[in-house]
Amino acid sequence: MLHKDFNLKEFSIPDHQPHRLIELAAKQKPSNINLSISALQEKIDQNRIKDISLIEWIWCIDNDQIWEAIPEEERKQLTLRIWRISQENKWLYFTLIRRLAWFYHGQKNVITSHLVNGFLLWSNSISVKDNLVIKILVALGANEPKKAMVKIICDQNLTHNELLPKINHVLPNLTIFKDYVLEIAPYFTKQLHPVTLDKVNWLLRCFEQMEETDQIKSVEYILNHLFTSIVGRYPELVNWLKTNYHNSSKQSKLSSQARQKLRIWIGAVNYQDFSNLVDLIAQRIGITDKEENQLNKRQGFWANYSNSFMRIKILLPMQSYEIINHDLRADQDVQRLRSDGSDETEICIFDLGENGFIVEFFRGRGSETRIFPQNDYIESVLFGSQPLSVKRIRKLGGEAHDHALAWQWSCEQLLRTKYQILPNTGTTSFIGLPPKYGRYDTSLGLPNPDDQKLNERQNQLQKWNRIINQLELEAKRSSY
């Protein structure tokens, strides 16, 4: 282990230029200087380390040729002993480490190849294998040093800015210590396994500390190469991207493909929040089998529109809030629903950007889907900080749609023809519907139900219309 008093910060950077050898030699006592590898070996064998002059150390570090005077196995053992001695000799350690760094950076004449080979053996020893500087040097000597550097900072949970103070008092300021940051995104997408929340947070810290040009390149790479299935598990990543790139000047610097991917990711996370809410209500809230079946159908239906969901807001009645709020993420937009005498229901509000807003009433007599066009006032009410109630939302108006028989067919038609709200690009079959009724055509929509179903739908719709008209009237007359 390195000596406990070993403080490399006390050193100034030594001058290793060859012309300095003469000056160093002039400072040494003539009797102490013996420029032969055998003499150096003898002093080490006799534990006379203090008798080895600086000029002798530099001579053995600089010259490949003098090492040929001893057999190969002795050369190997001597290099290992020199590296071990450096653990107790500040100057020697500092000199070897910096020269090796320059060697790996392309300056091959600053250290003998024998000591380079000895380092590779010594770096695996128990006493130094966990030393960060040694790890960095091993990475610099790897076939792909930038990738190896990224693996180290990931394993150590360090960003580029956090690494530098730990090594810059020992290692020289090499360009690779800046350039390797562009390998962070490829490493995260292709080599890191498993992806965990800690690693996602590490990636975001790296993004935060990158120069803008590097950050944009890295975000572009992540958007185009990371699997959406991973993204869905870590909304923290999408929320960061949404905050820093959605509707910002930096978004315009991304490719159209990356911008589209960002929209898909945002929608995927928002839909997942909605889907998780449905599952929590079904598992934790005492709802009827009919209500649970209806929520499951909505869960399937809206999966077909997930790419459109720019943000969501969740409103919970008091009882539901107390039961499931602690199961929701802290960064979710969740509010308690103000009581106004209406039937108990959870509500989810979807922001579809320029295509407006969709409000889902999960339960109760109305249990409707309410569609609003894009409107600044409506947005300020639905996504503002003021408490909302069922009647307040219904009082805003919009267009209510039922959940009677074959409601998916009717709702898809309404969304497509009146509001230009379309399913996810590439949809050919609707999630949540049997193949017979789920086949989707971009021009015609879903298959028409048969006459019997349409007649039954009309009967159910008449009953629902009477209920929703009454509820809307009560909302208009209310003070909410």
C-alpha cells in the first residue's frame, strides 16, 4: 500500500526532458552514480534503495538498451520490484505514473517498454488493483481506452467532473480525459447490464455536467439506440429529457428521428403511469367487477394512443388518495379531487399537445371520456394548481363520450374524424380488442359492429345520455 504520508499534491510537475539529465547528474555525488542496470539491481537486492540516485532511476526508466544486460526473467522481476518500491517512494511513483500515462497517450520514448510490461503485472496485485489512478492507467493501455474509461467512472459512480479532482494531482492533463465523454451514451445503451435506477441517475448527472455540444450528441445517441422497454421502467430519464429538450431551443438541434423518439418516450411513460393507476385502483380500491372490467378495457384502448400523451394529471378522491398515493412517484402530477357531492371517481387528464385534452372519469354514473380542444383557458384549469372537482371539469364543457357497448369503435371514429387524434403510427390492430373487432385501417378505422350490437348500443346509449345530461346540468348550476 502507498505510504500513509504519501501526499502527491506537495509535488510540482517534474521535468523529464533528456537535457535535464546533465543537470541532475551534476547535483549527484560522483561516487553514487553507476549507470548500469546491474548496479541498480544490486542496490535493490541489498535493500539500499536510498543509495539509488535520481539520475540512476531516470537512466533505467529512459533506456531500453541497458536492460538487455540482464536475463529476461530477471528483467521481469526487477520491473515488478521497481513498481513495488514506488509505493513507498513519492518521487519514483509520480515519475513512473506520469511517464506511463504519456506513453499510453502516444509518447513512446518516455519510459522503457520493460517497465510498461511490469506495470501490467503489478497493477493486478492486491495492494493496488483498487487504486483509482492505477485503474485509469490500465484503461489508457486498453485496446479501446475511451470505452474502458467510461466503464471505470460508471463502476465508481463518478461523472467526468467528479473524476478529475481525484486524478489530476497525479496524472497529466491528457485530451482523452475530455474526449471519452462521448462514449458514455454508447456504453449505457450497448454494454451496461443490468440497467438500474442508480445507473440512470449516473447517466443524468453525466448529461448535466457535459458541454452543450457533447450533451446534445449524447442525448441524440440515447434517443436513437436505447430500447423503449428500458425507458418505460425509468421515467426519471424521460422526465429529464422532457424538461431539458421538449419545447426548448436544444430540441431543434436534435434530428427529426430523435425528436419523434422523444415524443414516443414521453407518451410511453405517461401511458404507463395511467396503466399503473388502473392496476392500483383494481388491486387496492373496493370497486365492482363491472368497474374493473371497464377500466381494463380503457387501459387497453388508450395503449393505442400512447405516443400522443405529452403529460398526464391524476386526480384522486380522498379515500383513493389515502390508499394509493404513497404508491405513486413523487414526480407525478397527483392532486386530491375536491369533494362536490358527485359519485366517487378517479380522473386522469391527458395532454395531447395541439390535439387538445382527454379526461377519463374512471367510475360513477357518468364514467365518461371527455374531449376538449386545445385552449389556453382549459389548459390553465386542467393543469393549474387550483383544486379541481368532478363538477368543475364537467362545467368546462367539452364533448362527452360513453362507455356503452362497442364504445371503442365509436370513440376511435370520433377521435379520428372530428379531432384528428390518431392511433400510434404503424397501428394495424387495436390492443385490448379481439382480432375480429380490433383490425385497424387508417382510412376506415375499426370494423363496424353488426346490426345486433349496434341496436343494443343504441339502447344503452339512450340511458347513458339521460344520465350524462343530468350530470352536466347539475355541474352548470353548481358553484364549483
